[in-house]
Amino acid sequence: MIIFRLATLAFGVAASASLHAAPPVTVEVSGSVRNPGTLTLASGALLSDAALASAPDERSYMLGAALLRHGELIAQTRLKTGLLFDLEMIESREATDPLGAAAATRIAREFSAMPVTGRVRQILAPRSLEMDLKSNRPLADGDRLYYPTRPGTVSVIGAIEQPCSIEHRPLQQPLEYAQQCPALASASKDDLFVIQPDGEVEKLGIALWNRSAESTLAPGAIVFVPLNAHVLRDVNPAFNEEAARFLATQVLDAPGAPK
């Protein structure tokens, strides 16, 4: 009788565990992979599981691979909304600062067209993930992994006459890229921001008094020409840093890029 009761109790525990088992996670993979589309993986699956299952092909540009998370969308939407609000405030001062207002209009046009992606900085090379326990974090339901092809250009945007796409040259410095795109009068003469294709952001001094050490860019990098401090007065002194942070959430434009 005791044995029967113990067996019944064990069966009940097992059944309860089965009923309350964590559901599988569903992720979407796109870009230069052999197995694009929706993947359903067991609860507790890691990023490496999705990366290996998607099988990035020989054209995949790992430095630009992107993890897009639904949970990041709200914060990034607020970031974009705040940037557009700041630019609107600068535009409203057209009567007292027409050059700053014109620059704000240009930048607002660019940023308005950029999507909120949910991108978080993350290595996604399958074998690298397997060896890096800290980076190989659990998947979240709804995650999207995107593996672009390797671009051949560097983009320059911000306080310039018009956005530029310049052929990538391995040893060319960020300032040399920026100098190929005419800057507006309201552009900062002291700093540039560099956003590498993996989402790394770096602020570089470009004036004689704050000149940074030499820095190289990877294909697909963005050079952001910031607004000067005078334009940002009484609006948001951290605007340029926040703008660079938003740019780091964008993904490389290649066939299969998520929209």
C-alpha cells in the first residue's frame, strides 16, 4: 500500500512537471544563411543553438550580424522619439539660428526614416558563441538573428550637406571619410562619432587640441558628424551621444535585411 501511494505521488509530480514545462522558443533567422525562416527550439536554448541551426553561409559578414530583441523596442522607440523631439526644438529656433534649424531638419529627415530594430550588441558567429559562455546567452521568444553580406562602403551622415556612401579603404581614417562630405556650418569641428558594424560606438576628437589616436573603420561602419554645442544649447547637451547610440541599433542594408 505504501509503495502504491509513493508510485502514485511520483506519477503526479511527473505529470505536473510535464504540464508546467516551459514552452519552446521561436526565433526568426534571415540574411546569408542556409536555413532562413522560423526556428522552434527547446526552452533554455542558447544563441549558439540558433546560430548553428541557421547555418550562416560563406557570404555572411559576421561583424555586422545582428540580434534583434522584442524587449528592446520600447526603450529604443523612446530614444528615437526623444531625438526627434530635440531636433524639432532646434528647428523651432529658425528665427534666431537658421543654420542650426536647417541642420536639424536634415538630420530629422534621416532619423525619421530609420526603423526601431531592437538590436542589441552581440557576437553571433556560431563557433565563437560556443566558446564564449558569457556571450552565449539564452534565447528569448521572438528573437531575430540577421546575417548580412559584407558591404564595401562606409556611410557618413549627420550635419553634412547630404548623406554620403564612400568606398571602404582599409587604412583610411574616419576624419578622411568625413572630409569627403561637405559639412554644414553647424557641424562640430571638435568631434566625430564612429559606429562600427557590430554596434561599437566611439567618440573621436578631431581638433588640434583633442586629436584622438588613429582609428580604422570596418566595412559598413557609420561616421556621424555631430552638431556643435552652440546649436544644442538649452536643448539636450547629450544629443550627439544619444544619436550615436541610436545609430548603433541599425542593421546593415543587404538582401534579406529585416524591416
